[in-house]
Amino acid sequence: MSTQKMYRVYLSPPHLGHIEKTQVLDTLAQNWIAPVGPQLDAFERQLCEYTQASAAVALQSGTAAIHLALRLLDVGAGDEVICPTNTFVATANPILYQGGTPVFVESEAASWNICPDTLEQAIKARQKRGKKPKAILVVHLYGQPAAMSHLRAIAQTYDIPLIEDAAEALGATYEGNPVGALGDMGILSFNGNKIITTGGGGALLLNDKTLAQRALYLATQARLPAPYYLHEEPGYNYRMSNLLAAVGLGQMEVLAERVRQRQAIKAFYQAALPLRFQPQPKNTVSNAWLSCVRFANAAIRAKAEQTLLADGIECRRLWNPLHTQPLFAQAPYYGDGFSEKLFEDGLALPSGSALSKETLEEIIEHIQRCL
């Protein structure tokens, strides 16, 4: 029996329509269910066209995509990978899968994303210890792009590959360019709560087609091209099914509309609530995946949270910084504790693209009573 709480208003539920249904029914009629097929190929082509990546490999999750990216970079036991502390644990877990150590770096106030200055300090500090980081993971938090120009310059200066975790940010842009293919590799998520979904899934975006072929090989159990089953290294069962890719094809058709809807929801909140919202630097466009706010203090945040939950309206505290969690107690951390303040007084508000004006007004009324 499921113990998951049932809400009447969810934080970020899937938003599907007739286009996805048509795609799935066509796929079923063609008997292209799994593991691969024309819909999967078409979905990967669409992702490349949209993000301007050279290649895309559709996978079972965004976590799998990060894991493959680290494997492609030969991250192994004893290696260090820089990671923002202000993110979901799925960003850092694949580092552990590979036997590596995450080095956590604090956020900047300008976007709540990884701070470039602190990043450079962390790299210098690790090098003084004889530990050059094997990779840098950058997250576009809640759909807000990070300072990619500055971050790329740092990565190039120290010759460290940059992986772009755009799991929450499909549809966002940085300096007019879609996020996801702005680093050496990028990852997307199509989990059920993302701006578009395949129910469960992700993708690895690459700007090197040779690496893309190796990623595909690793994602399909590292099977060598032989007339029988032949393997010489470990692989994974990470490929997205063709049926889920059909859902993705339909969702890609409405992505621009979903971005507009979420941006309108955030603007509606901003016009009505005297709160601090996640900043959006001028050279970026957020997809507004989640509308996130900060209250004057933790007590008011807790009151608003409890009021919404009591009425069946899902909301969620901002990410609990990874450097404070027991799983990463031994991991290095560089920063001033800014993300801990976000966790104390911040809240993510319902942001589903199908939210009605009446529901938004109800949410706002609940919050206004707590201020």
C-alpha cells in the first residue's frame, strides 16, 4: 500500500494532451515498443535540433546520463569531481557510483547557482593538495541558467571538462543559446515532475560524435559488434524505451508553450507576493520550472508551508545543501553557507503549467495571510 501523500494541487505534475496520445497509439500500432525504434531515433534528433548538440543519447534517467558522462571521462576511485552543494542528490550520487569524491562549492546570490569565484578558489585549493578535479558539474537550478561564460572560462583555464546538468532547465537560454549543449557534455531529465516528461527518462547531450558512440555502447550493456554476445567491459541497461520516446516526441511539440505557461505563473506570483524570488540575470531566460521564493525568516516560511500543506497544496523547501548531509560528511566543501540560508527560509511553490488562475489566487491568498 502506497504511503505517498495525495494532494489536490501538486508542485509540478505532468501536463499531457492529445498529441502525446496520438504518438503513443501510432507506436503501439507499429509494434515498436522496446527497446529501440524509429520514435527513439526521432526523439534524439529533436533534442539535437532544439539544444544544438551534435548528438543525443536518450536514457532511462538524468542520473544515468550523469553517470555515463563521468564514465566517459574515466572518473574512478580517488578522483574528485566539483559539484554544487545546492542541488538534488542525483547530481552527486553518480560520483559515488564511480568511487569518486564530490567537492562541494557554494552558490552565488546572483542566480543561486554555483559561484564562479568560489569554484576557482576550490580548484586552486584542491591543486595545492595535489588533487586536480577530474570534472566540474554545473547545475541550472530550478530552470535558471548558471553563469556559463565565466564557468567555461574557468574550466578551460584549468583544463577541466565541464558537464552541464540541465535536468531542470530544458527550454531555458543563456545569452540566447539553449542550455544543455554549452559545456563539454550536458544532461536532461524527463522525470514526471519536469517541464516536459516521458514518465521517466533523461538524455546525454554531446558535442563529440565519437564520445556519443561510446556512450551508446555503454548504455546498451557494452556489447561488442559480433554475431554473438561479446563483452570486454561493464556496461549498463540505460537506454530509453521506444514507447517512452513516443511520449517525448509529443511533449517536445508543446515545450515552448509549457515554458510560456510556467513563466506566466511565476510572473503572476511576483506581481502579488512581496517576496524574494530566485534572481534572473539579464543575459539569461529561465524556463521557470519551479517558482521559488524566500521569506523574511524560517518561521514565516514554516507557517506558509504548513498553511498550504494543510489545504492539500503541495509545496517544498529548497534543496537541503549536500555538504550538510550525512552521506557526504567527509566531502570537501568551499563556501560561506549561503545555500543553508536558502534552505532555512526558501520554498518552492506550485508551478504546474496547467494551474488555473483560481488556484493561483487561492495559493497567493494563503501565503498573504502568513506575511
